[in-house]
Amino acid sequence: MQDTNAASSEGAYLTREAMMSLCRSVLAQHGFSAAQAEALGATLVAAQWDACQSHGLYRLLGIAATVREGAAVADAQPRVEDLAPAVVRVDADGGFSPAAFNLGLPPLIDKARQGGIAVMAIQRCVHATALWVELEQLTEAGLVAIACNPTQAYMAPHGGKRPLFGTNPLAFGWPRQGQPPLIFDFATSAIARGDIELHRRSGDAIPEGWGVDRHGQPCTDPAEVLDHGAMLPFGGHKGSALALMVELIAGPMIGDLMSLESTDHDDGRGGLPFHGELIIAIDPARTGAGAADMGRAEQLFEQMLGQGARLPAQRRYQERARSAQRGAWVSQALLDDIHALMNS
């Protein structure tokens, strides 16, 4: 399962196959169907492979807890509905989002190629994974893509002090000829909630600006921010406005929950967020862009790099190349927790 030559008392470098084996074992133990386990495991492994620790194998802990609490359907059977020439809807049946996304991906691509732009609305899903993993599948098809979703009410709006918005990630993907796509995927909060959870797990303080305590005062205690206080938006009113936009277009606009409603739905079970997700796919071949037009983006990227700037996803791709040589690093503490899940 793991390369013992790459293991130590602090952790191990694991192959993709080894990580998928861990995922399958844990998810099967908790009642996941094969289709759900494969889709969810592949997404977690992709994040771990890119050293995205907060969205990698660590998420197995929350996924297992969510199913134990009855806040997700482990053997859900998603259903696709053709709503309009440019709209596909997938009912996730209360399951996790990757299997629902995989089911809706082919009709979404077809609709985008036929009409130039198409939308996928995933409803009634539990979301615990990175959006960029989904967008890479669209950029591989030559499409420009946008995705977003609410979560639970974790973040105070700018000027407020009580949780109202979710961390509300927003992702964008741009295909590139002969190179990995340009993709960004970030929470509209100052930091992803998973990163604060990792600080709590390691016993480290968080920087000021990430959250406030129960009284609305700046706080560096991750447990206080997560359990009693609120996270903060990035960029003040700008991040807050983007979070509001995500609440609306990936909530009421697709007939699903906003973050505060998702918190109410959870009813104190401590499950991962239950909500919807919006994916927009655009075919540049149908918007008037030729190969030369798309290629002009490369000039912009070169100018960014020439100034010493870093392209979005560049660091992840560097980590991906390292993982291809040695495997992905997984701490021993996390491995111990994962193995404990197999016996729970």
C-alpha cells in the first residue's frame, strides 16, 4: 500500500494507487457504493497529489463523520434532468458532489459545444472537495469554466460579526494549448475553513484577520473562531460582495439552499455542508475566438511571469510534478486517523 522506503515516523510518500486503496477501504467501511467511493476518492487523491492538504485525504475524517450523523447518503444515486437547451440539472440525491458532477459532465460539455455556453446545476449535494478538480475536466475539453457554491454559515459579512455567509468558493478555469490550464479556486473568506481546522489540529494559532471571537473581536484561537466566532471575508467589502453573489446564484437561482439555510438543515449534527453547486461552461470556439485569440492570453501570462509574478495553480503544478517522482506526502498522524476509520 505504501512504499516503506519512503516512510518515516513522521509520515510517508504514497502513490496514487495507495491513496485510492485507503479511500476505498474507509468509504466502503462507511457504506459508500462503489460509484460514490470511486468519484469521491479520485477527487481527494487529486488534491493530496497537489499537496492541497486541506482538501485531500484529511477530508475523509469529516466525510465519515457526516455519514455517521445521517447528514449524507453514502449510496446516493444521482439523476440527470435536461431542463433547457443550455441547462442540465443533476439531483445528487443527498450524496457527495463528485459522483453527481461526473454524471452531468458529458451533457454539460455537449450543450456548451452546441450553444456556446451551458450551465450545470447540482442540487441536494454534500460538498467536501476542491472545485479545481472539476474544472480541469472542463478545460481538458477546451472549455472556459466557472464554478461556485455556498457552504454553511461560517463567515460574517463585512461590517458584521456573526456567521451568515459560507466560505463560498469561486473557481475559474482557462484552457491552454500544450500546457496545464490556468485555474484559480479560492474561498471568499480570508482563508479556507479547512486551513483553520488544520491549525486547530496542530495546536497552532491563526493569523489575525482570519476570524473573530464570539464577541466580534479579532481572534487567533482557531477553536474559538470555528466553534463560537466567525470567519472573515478576504478584502473586506469586496470578498463579502463576492460571497453574497455566490449565495444568490448557487442558492436561490438554482432552487437550493443558502449557507444559513444549510446550517439550519444540519440541525447541529456537525455534518459537512449540504447545498447546491453552479458550474458554467463556455466554448470559446462558439464565442468568436480563434486559436490566435486564445493564444494572446499566453502573452499576458508571459508578462506576468516576467515581472516575477506567479500564475494561479503554478505552485500546485510544481507539487504535482514532485508527487509524480516520489509520491504524495501524508503525515503519520493523518494515516493513524485514517486507519482508525477503517475499524470504526
